[in-house]
Amino acid sequence: MRLIDYFPDAAISIKNSANDWRQAIDYSMEVLLQKGYVTSSYIGAIKSTTQENGPYYILAPFVAMPHARPECGAMKTGLSLTLLKNAVTFGEDKEPIKLLIGLSAADSDEHIGAIQALSEMFCEESQIEALLNANTDQQLMDIISQG
């Protein structure tokens, strides 16, 4: 499967800003919740685990992949991508995050392909820069489609 195939319709978007990290997580999970990929308890699990353990899902500067364990309410495997034009801070270290890749992994094996495709794309620093500097949802989709 290609990377773009893991994203349901409307799961790639740009928002101006989030009030805090909780709202950023809500934005990143919004379409996955609406399309039945996750339950609201899955989103709650991400938030409570973040409060307990910190933002364990920060992948790189400005990039985070919020997710929880499959049994917390992941119904189907899928991804979302939310770019915040203005960074929001996560954790005690106040890590600035602009790019959130929401992950729903229905089981511990099924999401491996999505993670592999993402990691290949993120090996190219220019790809991350392009995503962080995109101005439209279509630009984001075009970058993901090339991945």
C-alpha cells in the first residue's frame, strides 16, 4: 500500500493554531473519529497517557504522531495529518509541534506498513521541510502522494 492510501478522505488539513496540546490532538484525530477509525475513548487514552508519561510520540523537531494502544479504541488502521501554522507546545520541555500525524492502529501488526512508508518519507529532511512549509491541503496531499 502507498502512504497516501492510509489517509481517509479529508484526513489531511491545515489549521491556523490550537489553543493547547489537547486541542491539537483533537484536531489530529477529528476525521479518524468521524470516519469510524477510532472511538472517543482512543482520543482520551492519548491525552491521559500524555499527561502521565509526557508526549512519547514526538518523532522529530516539530513533528508528533499521537496514538494509543489498539485496545484503547482503534477500530481500523489509518492516518491523518494536521499542519498547524502556529506551533503548540507539548510536555514539560515545551516542545513546539506543528505537524501531527494521527495514527490509528487496529492491531499491533497492521500499522507496520504505514510506519514503514512514513519513516521512508521522513528520512528525507527536505520532505519534512516541505510538509512544514505547505500552504494548502492539496500541497500536503501532493507531498504525501509522492511518499
